[in-house]
Amino acid sequence: MRIGIFGGTFNPIHFGHLRMAEEVRETCALDRILFMPTATPPHKKLAGDVPFAQRLAMVREAIAGNPTFAVTDLEGRREGKSFSVHTLEILHREEPGIEPFFIMGMDSFCDIETWREYRRLFSLAHLVVLRRPGVEAPPADNPLPVAMQGEFCYDHAAVAYRHVSGYKVFFLCETYLDISSTQIRQLIACERSARYLLPPVVEAYIDRHGLYRAGKGSSERAR
Ligand code: ATP
């Protein structure tokens, strides 16, 4: 089973996330995409103090009706910070035989050397990296972490870098959507419309629960 693993804070989930998941599913011929909201992100402060349960609920509402999308609460069930390397190990244990494709935007990939045991990530899953507006891509002929370059060769047939483990790193140029959760939170805090940036069911959830309004724990301001 070829499964896309899509981790994120999803604070809130938006059309940028959903479209990239759909395109990766199609381009990489995946059976399923598993959205994995992070409980305690190790790399950034969680804006607005929106609890894991509410971010999970928004993802659930956003993907309802798509039989190829699923969500897991795996990271919410674990103690401490959500390190991807540990999550992938758990997945291999719980679902032996899966072929995982770990999906991320270019901003996350550019930070990967700061991730816990990042070198082991490349031995646990394929990586699928998507361009993101406003984020400069690493040089096309040399995009991998410097400390690991001897561990890869370019696979022309697969259009990917192959790691010694056999897993590959794919760089995809799919639809370029300049949408971020930060922008949505800022709009809502300023009582402005976030319509057409995220699914209406998620917008309704945010409204019902009064999330991201000014004074709800977020110090973000609109640009
Ligand atoms: P925030 O604005 O709060 O930092 P975000 O919009 O980056 O949030 P996350 O949930 O942190 O959303 O993102 C999860 C993953 O999806 C990350 O790897 C991120 O790079 C990627 N991602 C999010 N939005 C886009 C987008 N519009 N284009 C490409 N990648 C994206």
C-alpha cells in the first residue's frame, strides 16, 4: 500500500493543503493520503492555542466525502513533542508493508537539518517536496542536505534522488497556491473574510467555535 503521510499543524487546514495532497496522490499514484495533525509541533509555536482536538476536527470535516483521504490522531495520543522520525517508526510497526511517502512544503524541507534525527527520515520514507510561493528553492543541481550528499544518486527514470536505503526524494512543481494558515488567522483576527481560502465547512467550524478572533491567545496581526 502506497500511503502519503501529510503532517502539519493544520491551524486551520486550507485549500493549499488539500490541493497539494490531491496532486501528490495522483502524481505519485498513491492509494491513500493520511493527514496527521501535530499535537506539539517541535519547530514552531502553535498560534492561537487551538487544541489538538479542534485542529483534528477541522481536518476531519475538510476531508469528509473523499474516500482516498483519511486522518489519524496518532500524534495526539503520544506524550511530548511530535517528532516525524518517531511517527514514521510507529507507522512501520503498526502497518508493516506500507510504502510511506512523507509530504511537505519547501519551507519545511529547507529546515529539515534542524529536525530530530533528520538523516534517519530518508531511510524511513520517500520524501515528496512541493514548491511554495515566497520560499526560495535550494539549487536544482544540489538540493539535498550537504552532510548527506554522498548517500544519494540521481535516478533519471524516476525523476528523483535515490537514497542508499532505496527510498527516494521527489521535488514536485504542482499548482502554486499562495495560501497559509497564518494569513487565514490574521484575516479572522481582523474580522475580514477568509472565504475561498479554505473549505466552507472549516470556515463554519471556526465561526461556531469563535477561533482565531482577536484576543483569543493570538498576537498575530494582518499585514
Ligand atoms: P502556518 O501559516 O501556521 O505556518 P501553514 O500554512 O504552513 O501554517 P502547516 O499546517 O504548518 O500550514 O503546513 C503543513 C505542511 O504543508 C508544511 O510542510 C507546509 O510547508 C505545507 N504547506 C502548507 N501550505 C502550503 C502551500 N500553500 N503550498 C505548499 N506547501 C504548503
